[in-house]
Amino acid sequence: MASIHDRMPVIFTKEDEQVWLDPDPETKDMDADALTSLLKPRPIHQRR
């Protein structure tokens, strides 16, 4: 992968995707801790 890109892709569930893409509607800000919590390994049963 490093020869193509120096970062690994992230695959989100639909729910997590919305959190990642949309800032908090009240503060218009991204909560770094909330976003970091989304960066977790995909469950084994969902991997191909």
C-alpha cells in the first residue's frame, strides 16, 4: 500500500460516516475525541 499512498483507508459504518462528515450542528465544530473514537478495526466477520 505504501507505494500507492502513505496512509491507510478508513471504512466506516453508515452511522459513523455521518458523524465523520458532519460537524456538530450546534457548534459547527468537529470533536477530535469523538472522531478518534471512530478509528477502530473493522470486526473480523465484516472483513473480506
